[in-house]
Amino acid sequence: MWFKNLQIYRLPRPWKFDLQELNAQLSTQSFQPCANSEMQSQGWIAPRENGELVHSVNRQLLLQLSTERKLLPNSVINQVSKARALEIEEQQGFKPGRKLLKEIKEQVGEELLPRAFSIQRMTSVWIDPIHGWLVIDASSPTRADEVLKLLLKCINQLPIESLRVNLSPLTAMTDWLAGSEAPAEFTIDQDTELRSNGESKATVRYVRHTLDPQEIASHIASGKQCTKLALTWADKVSFVLTENLAVKRLQALDVLTEKSESHHEDEKLDGDFALMCGELNLLLNDLVAALGGEIQSRNLVFSEAKADVAMA
């Protein structure tokens, strides 16, 4: 099981924890399916069937957040509400007023909610207490914030902060493209995005396209900067780095996936997770080095009350 996206945060190195206590803390926000009157429910579930909420492999921790959301489109509510309003109009002889229409719509929503379809998505969290990584498999900071807020509800004081580096990805990726050369251990692939800083925000995207040095130089000379860049690390992992220091479209290449030989589901999960943790720790270290090194931690301790401000 390899993560597809990485939203990266920092913990102290090492981060001291008690596994039993951590399980107990997460159990206060364990997942419960949506009640009839709820549109959404979130909570922690065991990554392995019949396992603990915190799954540990070689002191690497795997958490999983389950989010259930009911699907009740406004178009459906409006359609039923319109039919209900027509019935009332036929009975009373005049159209319902604005206040009554609002009440009808609210009532229809309450009636339809228990019968609405629901979808469930999982968001995985990797915690490396040895090297101080907390990584969320989320495609956007907004989805990652959902995970962090619930985590902070369980652990009142959590010493977590965003990863901060000396060289912005925007500047670094633009320099790598300008010189047609990636830093050590990395190679530049064929997907990239360059965007102008001007009001027009003019954007050029290359998708599975050879990056012509002269074209790239021309775009950079006109004021565009690289906001996304596809890279391969050590011939093992390909990914797209973004200007916000997020990693997207992460993919383990054949040299790694061939190492996983177990056909037993639980053993395969543990083997893949252990392999992923080891390789991603090395990848993240090389990525930080390529971005000028890490800015020294301010030793912040976040609590639930600070979560909205701290993660902004």
C-alpha cells in the first residue's frame, strides 16, 4: 500500500509516544456510521481488519481516517419541494409564500436524508516517530486539515508543524528547469507547469511532452515560474512536486514493487508499508537537501484550540 499524495509535517526527532495510550486517545473519535439525521461522519478505523486503530510495523505507525458523506443533491430536494408546493397550492388555492417554501424545503431535506446514498473514503496517515515525519495521503491541504483537526481532538497537545525549507520549491524548480538539470538523486520527467506572476496568470503545461530547453528558457525569461514539476528519485519513485511542497501522483516503480512477493493480505500490507516508510524517509531527506535544507524547528506545540490558526 503506497500513498498517492504526500502532505508533509514535522514532529520532534524522536517523538516519544505510548502505543497503548495513543490507541486509547484515538478511540475517543472512532468512526461511527452516519445517523439518519447526519450528512457526514468522520472517525478513526483500524487499518487492518480486527486490528488496533494504530497499526505499528517496525515502530512505523499507520492510521486511517474514515469519512462517510451522504449524497443528497439540491436538485433532488428542489424537485420534491416543488411538487410539494404545487400540492399545497391546489389545496389552498394560492401559491405558498417565501417562508412556507423555505419550511417545505427544510422538511423535504429531513425526510430524504435517511434514504440518501452514502459514500465512504479513507485517508491514511503515516507517522515516523524515529525520524519525525507525519505524512497524510491527501490531494489537498483542505483534506489534510480535516485529518489534523480530528487528530488534535484526540491528542490535546501534539508537537507538529509544517515542513519548512530554506529554498522555496517555486524558486528551486524554476532553477532546475532553467539549467535543465535536477539535483543529485533526481531526474526531471516530462510533466511540468509554468505560471506567470502577472495579473493574467498565464499558464503553460507540458504533459508527457519533451521539455525543450529553448522553449523553457523563453517561458522563464518572460516571467513564468515552475509551479509543478514531475521528478523521479533514485530510479525508484516518480512524483510531482508542487510549489506548496506537496508531493502528488506518487508511484513506486518496478524496482520496488517487484520486492513485494507475499500474497497474504495482512502480510502484504505490512511488507508494503515497511518498504514505503523506508524509501519515503530517504526520498524526503533528499528532497529537503535539494531545497536548501530544513529551517530549524520552532518547537511549536499545537492544540485543538490552535489548530485552525496553526494550519492556515
